[in-house]
Amino acid sequence: MAGEMEIPQESVEPLSRAISERYLQYALSTIMHRALPDARDGLKPVHRRILHAMRELRLNSSGGFRKSAKISGDVMGNYHPHGDQAIYDALVRLAQPFNMRYPLIEGQGNFGNVDGDNAAASRYTEARLTEAAEALMEGVSENAVDFRPNYDGSLEEPIVLPAVFPNLLANGASGIAVGMATNIPPHNIGELCDACLHLLKSPDARDDTLINHVLGPDFPTGGIIVEAPESIRETYRTGKGAIRIRATWEVERLERGAWQIAVTEIPYQVPKSRLIERIASLIQEKKLQSLADVRDESAEDIRIVLEPRSRNVESTVLMEALFRQTDLEKRFVLNMNVLIDGRTPKVCSLKEVLRAFLDHRREVLERRSRHRLGKIDQRLEILEGFIFAFLNLDRVIEIIRFDDDPKSSLIAEFDLTDIQAEAILNMRLRSLRKLEEMQLRNEKDALQIERSEVEDLLEDDKLQWKRIGEEIREVKKRFGQQSPDGERRSRFEEAPDPAEIPAEIMVEREPVTIVCSRMGWIRSTKGTVPLDQEFKFRDGDEGRFVLHADTTDKLILFGSNGRFYTVNVTAIPGGRGLGEPVRVMVDLPNDVEIVTLLVHREDRKLVLASAKGYGFVIQESEVVASTRNGKQVMNVRLPDFARVCEVIDGDHLAVAGDNGRLLIYPVDEIPELLRGKGVRLQKYRQGELSDIRTFSRSKGLQWKDPAGRTRTETELDQWIGKRGSTGRKPPRGFPKDNRFT
């Protein structure tokens, strides 16, 4: 088309390459400059910029407060152009004692609370640095770290802070980047210092030995860590894992034998208001029958009161139920993914994180020592000029009084440097005392000694590590367990065994009728409905199992694949519908048929039998499955399959095969197993097992004849034989399908 401008072919960039390059730049920017903390000072750029800006505003821990809006504005205008609300949110978190183990900012005003409420607007709150924040910035003005230009090149900001303590582990961190995330819990500074000192003493120490010093997280909200020590050790060794923490609670005795539970500490980062709402909803929905009421009696300290419905309830069982259903127990997922040297993201072990901190401290020590060496040389140069001026005081005064350019004259006549001449000219008259000359000489001698010590320090690695150890011991005195806020808050207890919680505590006991069709559609009906009542089913389907149960019961389902499945009655849909497939509730394969559906009873025994005539006895308590996938109990291989599961009710067993043979023998002849194929129950030349029935010989064997009438046979001697034999033809009137019902 006329008038169109042609684009040179060499200037066209493929879309795929353009997108990949730009997305990579975005991903790297997110990882390095926003989401992941630096292993050296444990801070993200926004936190580092906030602390640096507050330092420039001289908001030290012993000074006054300034409006948070002023701080946010300075940070945004000078260093972090990403919005004042994002900056203020980061500032608020640094000041929250329930989020930070060692807060870096001291807030004045509403900075939020453990209920989950937001902080007041930045125009209402004030802030200043804490002693811990000042410790992170010790040496910034002594060339301890590198600086870089800010976003517009008008100012400079530190790339990393000197950090006299391992802030990454002390206060923890969390963040989500592109394709990676980090989540680190807070720890106790005293324990971290002990681990660092051990690492200085034994550089090749393993993570397992460091864990003897760093016992685990130390959450600001306290709580009880119930994770197994082996699991904690593996978590710190790999840098990934999970740590379970529970609320702290105690039983308070009341009058007349009554009692209540008081929760005084809740897991880290759990909003108290939402926790109480969850507990209240369990009570309202009748999912926790043993709990009558929950009250929030918190003031400055947490106090959640739980009132049981009956004094006969066991407090430990009630709390176990709450731990399972609420955030009174929480898993903190640890992922120590951090930036090494500010550039490389890596999932680090405990040793690697502490090693990165110690290496950083050594670099800071070297840089501060060189900076101090330069300051000493500069001062010595000035002192030499002062001393020379005292030795030639009259001539110096004469030059200053009468010479038009005294600085040049001093340099030319006495061979002084520019710095020395300038210092002499700026010297006060009161400094011309004889005493001042003595002080200058003493200062010079002291500086020369100090200079020699600094040079020795820079040349000797052992002296450097010794100095770092002394600094760490000093930090331990300032912030460790002997300090006012240094004691460990989170305690440790042995990981409890998974307790079996009685169903009565969780659900209100009500009678229901369970209906399951031949195709596996299951439903419940309130109340006790007659078992012979007519029920509706889908077209082509019919009834298979109808049984009475309570809402607190469990159902045991036995499949033809030899697996047992467990279904809670409360999970079965009710109402007027036709139910749901039981295969939705458990992982029952489509080609597997339901052999038996029973209401679970702990004290019963079951006899299992396969189509090929093999079987065994098992305690019903051993067949309960804890997962949807069920529990393999009977080993069967095609073409064999599980056919019968019968509750043992009597002392004898009758086995009927489709070859028209009946065999009776004592139940004691069948072994009791936990899993297996079993033993031969009846021998077949041709055919398979049809049915089995247990009964008391004194009462006789019963079955239903083709007309539906119940028949009883008490003279059974001719059918009693040895287990595994063929048997004889059943008595007259026995069903033609060789089944007892």
C-alpha cells in the first residue's frame, strides 16, 4: 500500500525470543530485588531501604518518634518507588512483636494485633528504630558494605547491611518469587550465637551438631513444638520440611468439680479472631459435641477459654479433636531459599546459612579495619603537623599574623602537607597550651599502637575469627537469653501418638438407616426405618444392603479385590435423594464388587473366604482403613476373588459350594491372620465356594428354603468333617443356589 513505511528485516525480533528475554528479566528482578531475602542480613530490599531511610532521619532507639507517613514518603521518594502503601505495610510488619521475634521498628499507635486487624493509617502512627535495627547497621558509615546508586542516581543506598547478628534466622522471612518461594521461621539469637561460635571452633561441623545448639524455631507467639527431633534435624539438614506447633493450654479447676481449658499461646501467624470463629462454627454445626462454649478473655495476653459440655469429658481428648479440626495446631512449612552473596538463589541448610553470615561478618571486619586504618593514618598526619607547630610555635604564629598566604608559606618553609597546613590554620588558640602538646603526643602513641594492632588483624586470619567470636559473644549478651526479651518462648514436647478420638466427641449421636444399592449408590435416612421397607432406586438398579447405624459409627466395606474400605456415616449423603456412588468416597475400582457392608464393631471377629475356597479369621479392629485407598487384607489373584465376609456368631462353620456339597467343622480349625491368602476351607474338583455361615451347634444350622421359610437342622453329624475336605450333599430343602439366605 502506498505511503506505508517498510521495516528493515534485520530489526524484526521473533516474538518468542522477545517474550522469553523480557520474562526472564522480570523473573530475575522479582527474585533478587523483591521476594527473596539476602542470607547476609536477612532483609529484602524494601526492609533494608526503610531502615536506611530511618537512620538518615536520625530515628535512633533513644530518640523521638516520627510520623510513619513521613518515613514512607522518604523511602518512596529516595529509594523505593513502588507505592507508599506497600512500604507502610512492610514497615508495620517490622514493628509487630507477634510477627517479629526481635522487632526492628518500635511503633507508637495502632500497628495491628494478633487478631488479624490492620494497622491504622500511616498519618496516625509513629515509629523509630529499635536497638536490634541499630545493631544491623553498625558500621554502615565505616565503609563496611558497598553502596549503589538509587533508582534515579541522585543518592546512594547500601547493597547489604553489616548485620552483627544472623537476622535471617533470628526474625525469619517469607516471600513468593517466580518459580520459587521462601519461608523461614524465627529463632532465638542466643542459640544462633552458640551455633556460630561452635562453627568458628569447628569449621567442618555437621548440621547434626549445630542442631544441638539451635534446638528449633523460637516463635514470638510461643507455643509448643511437637515435631519429632529426627524430623527437625532432617529439615535443617536439607533446608526443607515442616514443623508442627501447638497452642499452649492448661486445665483450670472450678467449683463443684467443674473445669475449663484456658489457651494462653496460639501458633505463629494464626489470627486469633479467625481461630475463635472456627471453634464457634464447630460448636454451632454440632461437629464437636463435647465443647459447649468458647470465650475470648484476652487483654494484652492471649486467653481463650473453652468450656466443655460435661465434666466427664477428658480434656486431652477434647484438645486432640480441636488440634485436628482447627489451627490450634499448625504445620509451619520451612523452606530456606535465600540469596547467597545477594545474587544466587539457593535452598540452604542451617550450616550454609550460618556460614554465609560468618563470611559476611569477616568481610565487614576487614572493610571496617581498613577504613579505621585510613582514619588513623589521616589523624597521625594531622598530629605530626600539630606537634611540628608546637616545636616551631613562634615562627608559625609570625607567618599566620604577617603573611598574605600563610598556608602556602607553611607548606614551603616547613615541608608540610596540605592537610597538615589546613589543620594548623584551623587550630584554636586555647590549643597552644603546653598540656595540649602532651595530649597530642599521647594520642599519637596510642594511635600508632592501634595501627599496629589493626595491621596484625588484617594479616592474620586467626585473629580475625577471634575478633568475630568476641563480637558474637557481645551480641549474645545484648540480645541472648540473659537479656530482658531473650528467653526462649517456644517449648518442646514429644510428638504425640495419633490418638483415636471417640466419634461421640465429634458428632452428635443420632440413629440413621443406611441404604446401598447393588450398583453402589449409598444414602442415609434419619431414624430407624424397617429393614424390609420398599426403597426407591435408579432404573436398572436394586437394593443390596440395608442396615441400622448411628451417626457416630463407621461402615466397613469389603471388596472382591480383598481390600477393606472405611466410610464414616457422617460422610454419607442424606435427604430424599438417591444418594451418591460409594466409589466417590473411597477408591474402589470400577471392576470390583462390594462383597459386604457392615457397621464396624471393635470386639467382633470376621471370617473371610475366596471363591476358590480359601479363607481365614481376622479381628474386625484390624480391618479399619485410614486412607481412601483402603487396606489390603486378603490376597487374591484372578481368576480368584474375595466372595464372603461373615461375622462370626457361634462355634461352628458351614461351607457350601456350587458343586452341591455342604461341610461343617469347628471355627477353631481356621487360623487367625492379619493378612494373607488363608487355608483351604473346602475342596472342589469342579466349582467354587458359594456361601459360608457361622452358628452354634447347640442351636442348629438355619437357612431359608425356596419358599422363604426358615429351616433349622440340628442333626448335623453326617456333614461334620475335616477342614478342607469335600463335604456331602446338603439336607432336603436346602436352596438350589447353595446360599444360606
